[in-house]
Amino acid sequence: MDEITSEQIRQIRQKLKLSQTAFAEIVGVAFTTINRWENGHTKPHRVACRRIWEIEKTIEDKKLISN
């Protein structure tokens, strides 16, 4: 899964309860980049999409473990 929507990016970040700045540090991009992605001005490149999906999978895996 390489593509991701602006809403999916926002939802993943909010699940983590992170600011755009903190999420940007985890993904390895600038705050302004996260802001542009979430507002639909630009789309993340393939490597960033994969990184975000990896973060999402980690969240889901941790939920399964804690239940």
C-alpha cells in the first residue's frame, strides 16, 4: 500500500496524539510538509507513504498486544 490520503495521515497522527511537528520528526520530514499533506496541498512520496503505513501498523500491533 503506497498511497495515502490527507485524512489518513491526519487520523494516524491523531491516534498517536502527536502534533504535526512531533509527527514530522518521526516520519523524517519538516512540519510544513506534514501540514501540506494533511491540507491536501501536496502528497507524500512513496518512501514517506511506506513510513507512515509502518507507523500505522505499529499502532495496530500494539493495540492487539495490549488487549
